[in-house]
Amino acid sequence: MIKGIPTDYGIQILNSELKEQVQNYILIGKENPKDLILENLIAKENILFNEIEEFIFHRNVIEVCYFDENGILTYEINLSNIDTDKYMYAILLIDSNNKIVASLPTPQVVLMEGVGGLITIKLPIQGEVNEVVFVNSDYISREEFEVLKESLKPPKVDIPALVEEITPLIQNKKDINSRIMNKLDSMINAVRFLLLCYDNIQRDNSKIGEYKLFYRNSLPPFFKPLGSLLSIYKYPKAYIYFKNTNLDLQENCPMGYFKLPKPCIYSKGVNNSSSVGKSNQSGLPNITGGMYIISETWNVSGYTSGAFSKLGGYGGDGTPNATDWSNSSGVDFNASRSSNIYGRAKNVEVEHNCLLEGIYVGKSLD
């Protein structure tokens, strides 16, 4: 039951013969349950139709209007067939000219079909006890409604006996409700636990393959040293993430196992997943040079290249006027001939610290 105060206009209409014109109601609301602008608008003493028109989401006829056993003007509205996604803020009674007769704030709820019910509205307007103002029901006429009211006589009830009869039922209902709430709490806790487990699994999966260096004497749990040979059965998640990396790393690997990258060498970032895990040999820039036209005329005609340079010498006075080039020679220098480390790279190793390295592979299944 909802009690309300009519507008000034509503008081005039409801206290006159024109009250039969008030046969419609509207519901106003919004998609969210907290709107201060709409709440303040509803609270106005004399609200106008054009002020709330944009918030209307349902309009229908009032089921019945009558003066109850105490002579209070009463309306009955059926909300059971309304299905909406908006929160109801108020019920407004309007006349045939769309003028607001009464504004009745309600709890902010979303109406769903079959969930709502019959709402009784009482306004402080006095009239003849049990007088029917109008009936809009599809099932009974005004005359049938009058007959029905006359036929309803209050039954004689043995209150003590009734209390004794229904007390166990009430207690039983409380017990059932308590069990239902406990069950719901258990289910909610179970869902929360499953969500927590799922989040932990996702976080663990995101760490698989994480490479870290540690300044300590042993690796943390679930990390394995580089170069380890791991069982696919024991570390299936790690294998799923590693199997599509560089295939050269898994050459000559025993059936049912997979290898982690080579240990104790520098790591280099790449942007190609097929190169991940590949091990490249170290290298240094090559050193080359040469000395050419080495003869008795070296000081005059000889020259050098690369790592060699020609030094100044004595002049050419006294040398033969003609040179026998068949006896001239040269020297060529190439460091890669002594070790293939030279020429393999364009840079050299820098000074470094040594730290314990490992890759996160997750918990073993054994």
C-alpha cells in the first residue's frame, strides 16, 4: 500500500464530481537507481506533466477506484505484467487532460513480468464508505464489483487458535529461509573461490616463459635453470607455450621432453617468435690489412691497407733506375684465419656481472 498527498489541482478534482476523470496512471524512472535531479523533481509540491514527460516509461488505466471501509479514496493498479529495464521512481495519477493529480514516490526497483503485483494507493480524500468511483477491470463490471463487496463479510476468527496453528508454519518458513540463505551463501562463496582460482591460473599462465636474473644462491620455486631438459608430462603448460619457438633448440631432444635455451650466455631481444630460443655463437669484428709492392723500391712504390700503415723510410737515391717487379711481394693480414670468432660480429663483449638465471615454467604436475 502507498499513501500519497495530491497536488493542489488534484485536491480540487478529487473533491468534486470530476474525480471519475482520474482513470490513468504513469510510471516514471531511469536506467540507473540514483538520479538526484529526478528525485528532486518528484518531491515538488505541484509537479507539471511537461516536467516529467521525458521520464515516462509506462502508461495504463487504473484497475479500480473506490472509498474503502474507512471512507478513504483508494486506487488499485496492477503492475504484474510490466517488463522493463528501467528503475521505477514514482507512480503519477493523471486525469483525461494529462494533468497530474498525485505524485507517489516509490522505492527504486526494476519491474519484471510476473514479479510485480497489485498496488493499492490511498489518498486523504474522504467519501462515502465502500462507494465505487469506477472499475476498469476486464473481468468484472461496476455492478458485479458492488455485489462482490456486499458478499464479502468478515469471518469470525478464533485468534488464539489461529496463532497456535500458524506459529509452527512461520517457524518452519523461517527455518527454510535460513537454509536457503545458507545455501546461497555457500554457492556465492564457491563462485568467488572459482573466480579467484581462475584469476590465479590466468596470472600463472601469463608468467610462463618469464626470464629473470637473481642475485641469490638458488632459484625461486617454479623457476628452472636454462639448459634444463623438462618432461612434457610434468610441465604441459610450459610445453604448450614453448613448442612453437625456434625448432633448432629441440633437435636431438628425447621423446616426451623439451629443452630450455642454452645457459650462461647473453640474451638478446627479437621481434620474431620463430627466433625465440635460438642460440647464436659469439663473435668479434674482423681485423684485416695488407702491405703491397714490397721490393727494393718499397719506400717509393709500396703501400698498405687496413690495419697496417706505411712508415717513412730512406729516399730512393742509389736504387736501380729499373726495378725487377718479378721479385716484388706483399703481406695480407686477416684475423679470422686464426679464429672464426673474428668477423662473426660487429661488436665485442662488455664488462658484466654474473647473476643466477632461470625461466618460469609453473608448478610440476607430479
